[in-house]
Amino acid sequence: MDAVACPRCDLLHASTRLPAGASAHCARCGNALPIPARHEQAAWIAATLAALIAFAVASAEPMMGLSELGFHWSLTLPQSAAMMWLEGSETAAVLVAVCAMAAPAGYLLALLVALLATRSAAAPRWSATPIRWAFALRRWAMPEVVLLGVLIAYVKIGELTDASPGTGMGAIGVLVLLIAWLNASVDWAALWSRVPCKQ
Amino acid sequence: MVARSVQAVTAPPAIAAEQGLAACHACALLLRVGERAAAPRCARCGANVRVRLPQSLQRTSALLVAAAVCYVPANVLPVLVTTSVGRVYPDTILQGVLDLCRSGSWAIALIVLVASVMVPLGKIGTLAGLVWLAAHGGSADRRQCTRLLRLVEFIGRWSILDVFVDAFVVGLLQFGPWISARPGPGVPFFAATAVLTMLAASAFDARLLWDARRVEHADVR
């Protein structure tokens, strides 16, 4: 069927293939319409791979470190979630683990699989699963909020003792930029348009 | 990114639900839905297809009430307990903001105040208003309402900010009796407010805002 309904107001629109970089908006409520445009899928795959590398560095390297009384102490993302758990704030620990680690990792991995599976015009039917996963996890992956949280914690700690930024902080900065670009440019309608329907 | 807007209007304007059609909420495929009570499965992605999200307004209201209830202890109880040379400082969110002000970090104090105190209230208030409009109708500009909902979804995640701040402060400040920090009893409530408002926003079906209105050509620009 060459029609789409606006996801926000249900108004029907004719679906036409859009030129590269274009997007269609609902004539009534102004929301973006799920109409695919021509695009360069290789760029998305490259950005997703780069984001996965940035994520790995951001998780493994310390966000910041501090020296006090001859001790040196540094903290990675997984350690901060673990510390919250050990200090008795399990809710916060789970939230950090999900929004800062599990969701970004899951989003990027599912997106990579989805992009690779839909490279050709006739994608396998199972590619629907990674696309759905990637789309659902996208909302809970919030590296930009984590980055601002790290920066504010850095300022707060800096008032009490000497803190120094770590490699992880730079890596999460890169991750924020890459995920922001992916969120703005990945055309979900284009991915879906390649998944065949069950007869 | 500047996107060219392409208008593809069917004339006369038609509503999918009134034509016996429904868009899959996961992959947007337009499907013909009969009068059957059972939800059909999407032919493309296998998701359950529903003309409107079931009990959208009830679910959204319930999540909003829960978020509003959690908002009170989130702001009254301390979220960060700092121990410095034997003295204990339990800080609520607002005290944390005041501390940042006192030390001259005005910009950061403002960010924390907006993200942690004002954004949750704004989300609850805006969504409550939209639920009321969808349930009772009203002359508010629906286009602006849809824009407001997008804004709530976009800003929503920032209200989790303080949880990340606390996680890093607690993780780093671990020098026994000299300087140490641990999460306060307000943290679970604070986290719950943020998550509940995000869930409320996704439980709200924006199409309900438009359903009460007849489609007129004047609506379509």
C-alpha cells in the first residue's frame, strides 16, 4: 500500500520516494512521516562501528581520577554503577547500568546488525528483530546525560579535592557526538522499507 | 540538519482509523484492520497492531500520579550524604544547587535546578494537560500540543541527570572518615520520578488529541 498514516495524528498521506536528505512532515500536525528517503547506508554503518569503539573505551577507561593522602583512585563507568549498588542504592545502580551501559551497547549492536542486514534491497525477514530492538533501546541510551553528569560530578569533587579527567571522559564525548549524528540521520522508514512482508 | 519538507496530502484529508486502517506502532506499516476484537499481527515486523494504544489515557494518568507522588520525597529527602572529617552533610537536591551557587558555579547550579527540579514538574504538568485535552476536548491548537509532546519526550531524559552525578561523586569520594559520600534515601524516589514520567510520555497516544476533531481542509497546511 503506498500510503502512510501520521504516527501522531493518523492523517493519511501518499508515500513517495523522497530525494536524498529530504524528510516528509505531516500536513496537519507537523510530525515527521515514516517515508523513506535515498541515503548512504555505509556512512551509518561506519558511524555505528566508530560509536561501538568509543563506547568500549568509555566503559573500560576511567572517567576521572583523584589523588588524596597519597592514594590514587580512579573510577570507570561500570565501577560507578557497582559502587551505587554496594552503597545501598540499587535503583540508581540499575539506572546507571541500563542508561549508561546496557542500552547504548544494545542500541549500537542492534543497529549494526539491522544496518548490515538491510544493506541490500531484499533484506531477510529476521532483520525486523534488530530494527525493533534498536528503535526501542534508543530512548534509554543517554550518553549525553551521562557526560553532563560526569562533568558536574567533576566540578563538585573539584571543590573538595584534586580531580583529573580520564580517557573515558573524552571517549564518552566522542560517543555523544556519534550517537547524536546517528539519531538525527538514521532513516528508520528506509530500513523498514527493505524488510519483506509475510504473504 | 536542514530537511526539505515534502507535502504529500491526500485530498480530501482522511484519517486512517476511519478508513479501517491502522499503522503498526513499531514499523509504521499501514494495515487493514477488521472489526475483530483481537489485535492482528503486523505482516512486516510481527508487532501487535492496534488502532490506538489501549487505555492510553488511564495508563498515562496512573503513571503521572505515581511520578507526582515520588516527586515529593525526591526533593525533600537527601540524595547525597557527604562525610567530611567526621561531620555529616545530608544534601537534598536544592541544597546541592545552593552549594554550587555558593562556590560560584552558577551555570552548573542552573543546569541542575532546571534538569532535576523544573523538568520533572514541567513534564508532569504538560502531560496532565494533554491527557485532560484528549479526554475532554478543548480549543487548544493541536499542532502546538503535538510539538509540546515532542519537547517533553526530547527533554524528558535530562531529569535523570542527578542520578549520574551522584553515582560519580559516590564512586570517587571514598576516603573513609576524611571525605566520603554515599547516596541518600531520596535517590530511589528521584530515579522513579524520572523513569515514570518517561514511561508516561510513551504511554500517551497523541492521536487521541486529534480524534475528537473533524478533519477540515483548514487544518491541513
